[in-house]
Amino acid sequence: MSAPLRRIGIPAIVLLVAAACSPAGSAPGSVGASPSVAPSPTPARSPSVTGPAGPDPDAGAALDAFRAFIQTDPPFHMRADMLLTVGPLTLDMDVVADVSGGNEKGTIDVRGSGTSVHMDIVVLDGTAYGRIAQRDWIVLPADTTSSNPLVGLDVAGLEPVGVVNAGGQLAHHLRTEDVSALDTGTITGTAITALDIDSVAFDIYVTDAGVPLTAVMEFAGTGTVEGASQAIEATVRYDFSKFGEPVEIEPPI
């Protein structure tokens, strides 16, 4: 069994907001929300891909290059788009972040029926800070680490699917459906407990040099939110860029 993807922390932040917005009320220390329109029904679930060009004879070399690339743990820029369903509640999230190892800084916009939250986020040395609009910074009451989906990824657990055209670039499509590919410890916390994952799919598209372009993660299961068991489903798309460019992350004032 492959090792899990470690420290996928963005879902933890969104689930915290989900608990705050749930009909059952607010979780302790939860953030506030303002009226808005309903979320878009579907996020950008996949990159601009022209179907598989056939078998990938260079998949082994691409996996080796990808392993070597992520082991250097370079800083990068990331955009993420997430659609999350927790019981009757549906949330749409957009993230823009600069990531450096387990640290990051960026913004998160969460939209739901009657709910809109814009947050500034700083994750530094294992502590997550959040700020809505120009309010004071708070320490988020969730087990939140980094949103970096590449940390701890077991490359050997990925299977080649084929060569595709992803956003105009030749890319190797790699995939795993191993449920251990999601570390539920990074998602549970104040907002949700006892999370059981039934299914996971993780697709990633990398260049010949092993540079990741896009990744799409989907998972489904059940969890306890505000003391009640709820079905949970999520789809997250990640777009990566600016690898190796310097990132300065400081604690919020």
C-alpha cells in the first residue's frame, strides 16, 4: 500500500467554514459569513486535456523525474478550485497561494447558498492564521498544516495512464485510487470528526522534466459535523507555476 499524501490542509480550512455555515450553528471560534449567491454547480474539474495520445513508453522516466523534482521541495505558486458537499451544504472555494514547504500565504474565497467568505491565510511552522477582510488575525481552531498536495506523495503509488496535451503542453497523466492517498488527520479537527473515506482519485499531469502542471483530487466519505453524521464529497483542482521563485512568508501582525 502506498504512503499517504501528507499535509493537505486546505480542506480542513474549508470544512471549518462549512461547520460555521451549517444549519446546526457555528463551531467554537468559527469565522463569520456574509450573504451571497449560490456556488457555481461545477468547478474546473480537469485541465484542458486533449484525450490520451496512446500508451506512455516514457512513463518510468517521467516518474523518476517527478520523484527527483518534488524531493527538492521547491517553492511555487498555486491556484486551487474546490467543490465541497457536506450533507445538504454545498461550498465552492477558490485559493491563490504561494507555497514553500509546509508554509504558505494566500487567499481563500468560499461561496455557498447565502454565504460568502474571503479570508487571508498564513500557514507558518504548523500554525494556521486567518483574517476576514481587514479584521484582526486569528489562529484557526483546526488541525491545519499546508495545502501543498506534493508533500510526501508516494510517486511509486502512481500509475501511468497515458500521454496527453494539458494546457498546450505534452504531459504524462499519472493516477492513484488508493484510499490511503488522503491523510484524514489533516482534514479532521474542530469542524469535523470521525472522517471515513470511501473513495479517492488523484490525477496529476507532469512534464518530461517531472514538473507538475495540474492535479485533480476527488474523495467521498462520511464524517461527523456538529455531532451529526454527514456525507462528504469534494473535488479539488490544483494548478502549479513559478517553481523555484523565492517566497517570503512572515507571521501576521
